Amino acid sequence: MLLMPDALVERAFANTSGRAARPSFEGLLAAAKKLQVSANALAHHLSNRGWISPEMRDLLLEQVIDR
């Protein structure tokens, strides 16, 4: 919460190809870059905050690993 407060996360997704509630992989990468955190950390944060399901988190993380 300290590095990624809700308002900051929402703003990071505002101009991406996804939303915080249902991010695309590209949106996740773009938002992570804006927040200066890893895509992995952001995916876990979104899941921990209840914005995405654990299944969605895992799908996004599979794409991070495949890159």
C-alpha cells in the first residue's frame, strides 16, 4: 500500500490498454513501468487488493515468465 496506493494504481492504468480491475498484459506492463515496480509485484498487489482474481493474476504472471 505504501508504494502502490489505490489512487496511484488507478492513475497508472488510466492511459493503458487495460484497467486495474481487468488489466491486459500490456496494460500491466505499462502500469508497472509508470509505478516503477515489477509486473510481478503489481500483479500480486492487484490480487491482494481484490481487484483481480488469483486466477487472473496467475494468467498474467505466466505471460511475464514467457517473455
